[in-house]
Amino acid sequence: MTHFVLVAGTWLGAWAWDEVAAELRSAGHDVHPLTLSGLAEKQGVPAGQQTHVRDIVEDVERLDLRDVVLVGHSYAGVPVGQAAERIGDRLTRVVFVDAMVPVDGESALSGWPSDEVREAIGASGFWPPQTAEDYVGQGLTDEQISRIVSGSTPHPGDTATEAAVLAGDLGELPVTYIKCLLDGDEPWGAAAELLKSDRWELVNMDTGHWPMFSQPRELARILHESATRP
């Protein structure tokens, strides 16, 4: 049995995976959506980027999961990529869903214009959630947008600005990278170079940056297929 650990990106918690998790469970998989510290029902828990890495590793180890597929969406690709190194032979595959990938010594904001984000985090220490207008053009219905906006919580700023810590080469890990084409044609940052590795595969989805809402069944299908990759 494959054990999926699903980690959503900025502002979101485990709830964001409800529809995808249901599809995967109906296909016979064990599924563990994870809320990172400081978000959703874990608001108020202090968190930096390494806190989020530990959240993932400790969840896998506490549940004694094997044959693990780690799934990281958007920002969560950064802690998921680091956690993938640390769970060793428990790992079967990593799936990055339109995600940032970690670069040793660099923050999640490295490699893209981030002045606005840093200014938004400011003295509060939190990255404020987006408004409904920010989700227009991403293949989402009004109802889906309303669900995302109402469920979003401020994101701990340190998790975006602290540096990643990697011991090895992510190109050596078995990876599926899902690119959501309404959010741009090319993978973000370091992912473009890593996709040259023979161990990385690229899968495109004709939807926006939040496919767990816009196309949950199709995303679940791709995740299911990724679990059978060598």
C-alpha cells in the first residue's frame, strides 16, 4: 500500500486536500493530509522553515510509514524536498505540485521577485492571505475561490525567508513535477534545471495553481500513477 503525505502551500491546511484524499482512498491508498505548524488549526504555533520540515518528518516517523509518496504544493515543496532527504528508505517518490523546490542555503523566496512579499510580511511576521481577486484566471469557480479565501490563514513569515538545508542532490530523488499551465508554462526556479535529471518527470495540468480545488479528480489520478513509477 502506498502512503501519501499531502502538504498544501501558503495559507492552507490539511483541509485543502479533502477531495483529492477521498479519490486516493477510493483507489486503495492510505492518505495523510498534513497541516503545517502555524496554519489552519495549528495557528499560534511558532514556526520557521525547519519547523515545517520537522512537521513532515515527524509525521512519517510517528506513523511508521513506509512506501511514502511525499506531495508538496507551492511553498510546501521547500520543506517537502528537505524532508524527502531525511526520511531515507521510507521514501518512494516526491511529487511537487506547481511547487517551489528547495535550494541549499536559499529561502523559499529566492529566485523570484519577492520585495512585495517581504514588505507584506513586515513587522507582523506573517504573510497575509490573498483576496478573491487574486484567484481569478486560475480555473476556479466562484464557489471554489470562496472556499479557499474563507479557509486561508496568515502564513508564518519566517518559513518563507529562512534558508533551506540540503545534504545531497535533489536530482537523485525520484520526482514527479506537476506544472499547472494557467500559472505559467515553465516550472519555477531550480525545478527547471532539476528536470534535466533522468529521475525527474514533468507532467502538465491544464489548470491553475490550486488543482486540488479546480481539478481534484485529475490531480488524484496523476498522484495514483506516480506511485507506480520505478
